[in-house]
Amino acid sequence: MSAAPYPIRITALRARDFRGLRGEFELDFDRGLTLIVGENGAGKSSILNAIEWALFGAEVTKKSSGIDERADFEVRHRSAEGEVSVTLELAVDGGTARLRRARLADAKKTAPDELSLELPNGETLEGDEVRAWMEWNRLPDWSEWKHAFCQHQELLRARVTDAGERSTQLARLLGLGEFQDWTTKLRGLKPGRLKKAATEELERVEEEFKHAIEAPGLALREVEDELEERGVGRTELNDAWLAARLEKQVDEARRLTDKLALALEVPEAKTLELESWSRWSRDWERLAQEGCRGLERELGTLRTRIGELESTLNGMEPARRAFEDAQRAWESETQEHGGKEQLGAQLADLAKERAAQVEREKGRNATVALLRHAVEEMERRATGSDCPVCETPLPELREKLVARVEREGGDDERVAREALHARQAQLERQQATTAERRSALDLAKSNFESLGSRLERFVGAGSDPTRAAEEKRREWMKRVESLETVLDESRRFLESGRDERALLELFGRWRTAGNQTEAAAGDLGRVRAWVELQTAIDEAASLKVDLETLATMARAVQESRSREQVERVNATLGTHTDTISPGAGLRVAVKATATQLKYKLVDASGQDAASILNQAALHAVSFAVLFAQAEARAAEGAPSWVMLDDPGQSLDEERIHGLARVIGSVSEKVSVLVATFPGALEAALRRQPNCRVVELGAARVQAGVVIRSVTEGSNP
């Protein structure tokens, strides 16, 4: 941005879902005069609002904008769901630039807009870069816009009726707005008042100082009393006492630092001042607390391991005895009755004997043998009450068969059979006992070996894990005792250290109070604050001279420029005023005072004109000032378009025709955008040769703003 600014102008508007502009909306402003015509609610204001929002964003959407109707201003169309955006196409040096402002329809009010600028060379600026570009190219800010680029009904009369506003507008008209602003700001600093206030403050401080000269001595005595309550007498309070206390604290901290393995260097006590020791001791306390927490975690882990080790050791001997007892019981059982294989063989032999007996019985008594076989078959089945032939349920069949076998079978056969049954029952009991002994042995062995494995996890494999475990336990217990000792010492020192730090900080207060007492006993010239205040007063006096010089220089330049501009501006202003309101004969007058220049409107006789004009005349004068400002900016090569919102209000037909002629004349030099209702002003503007007429359709909320037709104005 090294080149000079270019006279930028707006050439087109592209909007999406902005207020009444539903969906995509486009409008070109490439003619000198663009006339937007529509009934109330057709969307004229939405088009003008879109231009302002694209340029200034949130500044135009709140009551602080200076326009009351903006208090509840919404930028989105009620049906908008995605992004709301407005793009202005600008004629700039080198081609067309596109200024775009956008925000999500559901964004919070505090969310920032997205601001971007696409330059003709393809470069894209964003955010603050865009604002810097606009400022360099002399595009207006919101304040300048609403006072010098556009006409809002609420601000129209104030241009002329408000004295301060009128003077500001006229200064802008003369191209002296910045000079007046700087002069006002420099005068507003009022350095003379600053010097006076500082002198008064100096006198007040001196008076308070005299009354408070005994206050430090009182504070000193209060601190001494508090130290004495802590066991430190007045005679002990000296640097040697402080050095001894510091050395004791540092030595103890160094000892515990090693034990806690803290990553903190312990300084020498003689190198520490009271304040530096206080800061260091707080750091040491924080690290020591962290170290203690680490030792507490280690201590907890050791105690858990010791408990697990002791539990394992205590269970080893009972488990060993239980294993040996189970082994002896199993060996005794197998020696007396045989093992599992032997008992199985005996049961197999017994089964053969029983089968042989059955065969013998069959030979002697086939019926009894058959009945006995049926009884045995019923005993083998799960349902012992079913007939073994037809499987019909007969609950008493087995008992009847047994009773008949008993009646018809011989006594010798019964005795033999019972003997076989008895032997089988005995062998089965011995077999069950042997299995129980073996199961108990396996369980005892597994328990003993499991405890042995747990023990090896603590001490490793070895010839005597029990002895090794006892040594490990003693080692851990020794570490526990060491940790408990360090933690106890650290906790005691941390607690006493806080008390000691409070005591030494109280000593620092005592020393400060003593110094203040000595300082208060001297004169004011020895007090640093007093000297600084005196210096500030001298600087304020020098600043007063400098500011007054700058203000005088600004006023001189402003006065010189005023003489150059008044004649030229009055010619333009007079022409516009007389065209709109014939016979007004108004001009700008400059009144010079000792400190500033004031601008006012006067009539042909030199009398103040603003106070005697009716509303129609005030509006006419306001438009004349606005148009003159635009032409002055155009002459300087600065942005200079004008935007008018229903400018025909409060004007009679004669003044409306005069206003139309002035608008037509101004539009030959600057771009003019006019929004109005169908009527006299519309008809008069249509006859301007460089006028493009955009007619809006009837208001349709759901459809948004509709352009019914675009036509070029006709020649008169």
C-alpha cells in the first residue's frame, strides 16, 4: 500500500439471506444515479442496510450506532439457515475488488463476522488486513459515514440544528475536520488543570504527612510486641539473630534435602537475604511435600509386601505338616488294603465269583435264578419299578420278586450271595477311602507348592527360600523404619519451618517499620514519593506548554486552510441551497476565538440562519451541506458516494424538484443512490439523463425482495 489512495466507488451489491433479501440478490450501481422505488416494506431499507453492514458490520446493528431503529436490528432473513453474506463490488485502481462480510445464520451475537477482500490481482485480505486497506484508501468509518456519506431521517435535522454537529459538518465541508478534531483533543487535555490538581495533591500529601509522622513508630511498637509474644525480646532483634536463625534453617533443610533426594540446590545461608530466603523456603517446602508423598507411597508398598510375605511364611509350616500327614495317611491305606489297581483287580475277581454263583443257581433252580436275574436287572436300571420285560411301571414288583426269591431259594445260596455282597461293599468302601486319601494328598501338595512358588517370587529360587524370605523381611522392615524416621523428621521440620518463616517475615516487618520510622523523622525532601510527585508536577507544567503550543499551531494551520476553502465551498453550498430552497442565500462563516475556530451558517446579511429556518428549509440546507461535502471529497480524489433514504420527506413540490435537479447535478461527479416511494421525487429523478430506475415489487415476506423492473431514466 505504498501508492496513493484511489477514488473508490461501489458498483454492485450481491447479498444472500440478508434481512428482507431472501436467497441470492443482486443489484448494480454502475450509473451515476441509481433510483430504488418501492412501497413501504418492499425492501428499500434492506438494500441500504446491506451496504452499511458490509462496510461496518456490528457497528450498524445496535442502538449505539446512533440510530434508534437499530436497537433490535437483525441481519438474517427469518428463513435463513446457512450463511448470511453481503458482497460489495468496488471500482479500485487496477479493476474490481470484492468486499465480503458473512456470518452463520445461527451464530451468537458475540461471534465475529468473516470479513475478506479479493483484490484485482487475485490477492485476498482478511480481518484486520481488510480494515487497514480500507483506512489507507480513505474509506469512511461509521461516524464519518452517517454524518457525511448518507442521509438518515433521525440525523437529518441535527446537521443544522445542533451547534456542535453543525460546526463539525461545516469543518468537514471545508476539508478541516481532522484539524478541528486535533485542536479539540489537545485543548480537551487541559494540562493547566492537571498541574493545578497535582499542586493541590502535593499540599494534601504534605498535610497528611505531618499528621502521620508518628504512625510508623506506632506500627514498629506493634510488631515488637508481637515478636515478644513469640519469645523474641527487643534486645535480640538484630542482623546476628537473623543470620543464626537462617543458618539453622538452611542446615536442617540441606540434611533433609539429601534424605528426600530433592532436585533443589541448597544455597549458603550467608548468601541469602530475608526476602530471597522466604521465596526459597516456600519452593523447598513445596518440593519437600512432593518428596514426602513419594516416600509415603513407597512406605505403603513396602508394608503391603511385608504383609504378603509374612502371610506366606506363616502358612508354609502348616501347609508342610498337612502335606506330610496326608502322605502318611495315603501310604498307610495303600499298605493295608492295597492301591487303586489292587482294589480294582479284587472287585473284578469278585464279579467273576458272582457270575459263577448265578450259573450254579441256574442249574439248580432256573425259576429262582431267573427271578434273581430280574431283580439285578431292575437294580441296574434308573427306574427300578418298571417291569424288565414289558417296562410297565409296577411299584411293588421288585419287593415281590425279592420275597419269592427268598422263599424259594436255598439258605446256603442266600448266605453265599450275602457274603459276596458284603465283600463287594467292603471293597468299594476301601476303594472310596483310598481315593479320598489320594485327593487330600494332592490338595495338600498343591497348597504347599503354591506357597513355595509365592515365596520364590519374593526372594527368587534357592536352596532355602524360607531363610531367604526371613532375610528379605528384615531388610524391608529396616527400610520401613528408615522411611518412617525421615517422614517424621520432614513433617516436624515442615510444620516448624512454617512457624519459623512467619517469625522471620515478622522480623522483616519490624525492620521495614524501623526504616519507615527513621524516614518519617526527616524532612519531606528525603521521601522518594515526595520527590517523584514534585517531578511529575514539573513535567505537567512542561507538558502544558507543549500542548498549548501544538494547539496554537493546529489552530493557525486550520485558520489558514479555512481562508483558502471558504470561498470555493460557499459557491457550491450556495448553489445547492438556492436550487433546493430558492432565496435561502446561505453561506459558511468562520468565527475565530482565542483558542479555536467555530463554523456557522449565515444568511446574506451575515446573521445566524439555522435558528430561523423552518423544517423544510432545514432539510434543504442539510442536503446542500451533504452534497457539498461529497463534491469536496471528489475534488480531492477521495471516496465520495452519497446514499439517501426517502429524502423527499417534509419538502414541498417546489423543493422536491429543486432537490431532484441537485441530485442530478451531483451524480455527474459522484455516485448517488436514492431509495424512495413512488411520487413526485421519483418522477422528477426519472427525468435525469444518467438515472437507472430499479422498481421493487410488493412486499412478500416468504419470497423476499423482488426486483420488478430495471429501466434507464429518460431525457427531459
